[in-house]
Amino acid sequence: MKTSLNGGREFVAIPGPSVVPDRVLNAMNRAMPDIYGGELVRVLESVFDDLPAIARTEGTPFIAIGNGHAAWEMATTNTLSRGDQVLVLQSGQFAVNWGAMTAVAGVEVEVLPGASDGPVDPAAVEVRLRADAERRIKAVLMVQVDTGTSVRNDVPAVGRAHQPAPPPPRLVVGSQPSHRGERGE
């Protein structure tokens, strides 16, 4: 399928924007698979068989289908309670959006300001957490890559910066593969 240059090239906005190569568009140009039998069911069964070892658990895996925003909501509702306080590390817009979503769940959100087009400053994280004498901050929320701005954060450096606050708050990272194909932390 050729796309007219008048309307621009087809692209996916989440995550992204990302141009969809012709080979991918062509691979998607097929009938929907049978969701009750055949190859799709065999693949899903193998995922359920293999996932506990990957996740280092003996429990039954639960697979939720959703985008990054759904993962943020699951992380928030499964690790925090109403009245907890979190520190959101601003770099681009996605972490701030995650903080806004978390506030709806009744969690107190503080945004550590950062550059809208630059990475998180680990030293600023350490300073803020050391100032939390009452240890009210239960979690630090950050994204590995803000795909809208292409800002990539140094997750290990932020992890080291938040360790001196005993006990350290939970570090929760919205992570995805970077443009170099590296895995998130």
C-alpha cells in the first residue's frame, strides 16, 4: 500500500512518533488470527509457561494488555496507598503525566522540576531526598525515555542518588527499549 506524500507518511504516535516501515505495514496486512485455537493459543501457552522463570516467581503470571499509561496505573495502584507521597522526576512530559495520574488515586505528588528537554539531575534527586527528614516520600517516579522529546535518563545514576536516604523510597521506572535497543533498568 503506497501512501500519498500529500497526507504524509503513516506513523504510530505511541511510543513515538515512530515511522512504521513498509515491511511492518505489509506484515500487518493479513486476517485476524483465531483467538480460540491455532498458533496464537500455542504462543500464549508458551508465554504462560515461560514467564514465571523470567519473572523469577513460582506464581501464576497475570498479563494485562495496555499501553504505558496502563502500566503506570498498575504500578501506582499496586505499590502506593491514598495519602502516600511520591516524588516525580520531570524530564519531558511523560513523568509529569504519570504524576497527574497518580494524584487522581489520592497520592500526594511533588514534581522535582527539571528541564523539559534534558535528563534528570541525579544530584538534585539526592539533595531532595536528603531533605525529606520525615521520610514521607514513599516512591520516586521517573521514565527511562521521554519518547516525545527523546530525553533518555540515566536510571542507574538516579538509583545510586536515591540510596543515601535510609530507608530509600521505592524507585519506579517507566521503562522501554531505547533507540539503541538497550533494555530498561
